Amino acid sequence: MMRRLRLSLPPAETGLRLAVIAVNTLLVIALAYTLAGLTLAMLAGDSPTLTGQVPPSGSVIPGSAMPQPSADVAAISAWHLFGKAEAKRAAPPPPVAIPTTPLNLRLVGTFFAERGSDQALALIADGNNLERGYRIGEALPGSARLERIERDQVIVSRGGREEALKLPKLDDPNRPMLAPAPPISAIPLEPASEPTSASEPQVINASVIAERLRGEVANRPQALEDIAFASPYVQNGQFVGFRLRPGRDRQLFQQLGLTGGDVLTEINGMRLSSPAQGLAILQELMSASRIDVRVLRNGAEVPLTFTLDGS
């Protein structure tokens, strides 16, 4: 019967069957050979050598997932996603304190300080109370030099070092007290008209003097010293005004009806309350056409009116 079945199989199926048998036979032989080799290696104590190689770190194995790149923290921080913080600015250095000069000098006043160094003038008294006007760059007593003129002080240099000479303050216990002006006999005046009563001001034509000063003060602030020298006058610890004394040209002082020792207390109805205020008012009067003042003379106030335009 077996012979009948074999004869009944088609030729194609017979060939396929023979091929399967042959392949299986070869696989069995190969497997047996491999097992025999492994057994011999184990008996000899050698580890089997693997023919495959482990891929290096970071290499891409075909068919495997791509490795994720590591984050660059430094680069991300440089993007400034939330803005860039401003660097702290260095605080400016504190101004250097200029020491007070030990020179035996006294600052009486400053003129035209706001108009620049070319026109600024400082009135300074030496140890003998001799007052004189100085401009920037001029030499001062005590081998000093005037460097800067400010509203309430001047800066002097001495031996390569800057020192400050300040205007005395009324509440400074160390400021020199000025004694009341001694009574002085009247000097013959040249007024334009005489006062008719004690309450009416004496009118004085000062147009010639004013015209002369207006032409000189701009280039030579010391021209004011041709008429008078002024220094703060204090009574019972309070500033009263400016004590006047003749300047370099005594005739100009007399032509204005002034007497040595007069104290200027009021200008155009404004009482003088501080040296700085008084100097500021005086500097603004150069363009006026009329000036009304009051001077303290022998304990009484005397009104004076100066006409500066000839009227």
C-alpha cells in the first residue's frame, strides 16, 4: 500500500519534501558542530570568543531610537529670556572736603560770582583789617593764590593744597564781632539839593559816577572799590547792614553824600538781612535809574536818594 501512495504523489510535492529533508539535515549537522565546539571550549577552560562587537557609546544602531542631545545650560542662560539685569553702577565718590585755611584772612564779600571767573571779585581783609578786592589768579597775603570765587566762600591754594575761606555766619561764635562805628564829624557834601525836612531824603545827582562805573565794572569789578569799601556790620549779634568807608577815590565817596562809618541798612525799601542778600541787591543796581537808601549815622537812620540818569 505504501508503494501505491508514493506512486500517487505528484512529482512537485516529492521534490519539495526532499528539499525540506535536506535543509533539516544540514541544520542538524551545523548545530551539532557548534555544540561540540562549545563543549570542547568549556572543557579546556576558555571563554568563548564572541564574534560580534559592542557598538561604542553614542553610536547609532540601525533600527534603534535616536539618542537625545544633552541641554546646553550656558547657551540657554545667555538668551536672557526674562530680560538682562542691569549691572550695579558704582556710587560716585563723595566730594573731597576742603579744609578751612588757617591764614589770618577774612572774607568780607563776593561780587559777580555768577557771571563767571572773568568778572568775579572777592573782598578780603588781612590781619590788619585792610580790605582789598581780589580776582581769580591774584596773590593773597600769606603766599596764597585765589583759585575760585563762590557765593559764600573762596578757594585759595597754598603750597599745592586747596583751602577754603568762608563768609562768616551770624550764628558762628568764633566770628569776629564788629564794634559799632564811632561817631565821625560830617564831611562837606556836594548834594544836588538839600533835604527840606528830617523825613525827606537828600537827593544826590550820581549820574556821572554811575556812567563811569557802568563802563568799567563789566571789565574791572574792582572799580566799586574806587567809591567805598564795605564790610558786614553786626550789632548785638544781628546783621544790621554794611559799614562803609572811603574807597581809593575819597572824592567819589564824598560826592555821594556818604560819611566814613555810615552803615547801609536799606536799599529801595528792602531791609538788608544778610551779607549775601545785600551783595546780591547791590549787584543788581548798576542798571537802575534811581536808588533810595537808608544809612545808619550817629545812631539815626538818614534817607538818601541817588539819581543815576541825570534827572
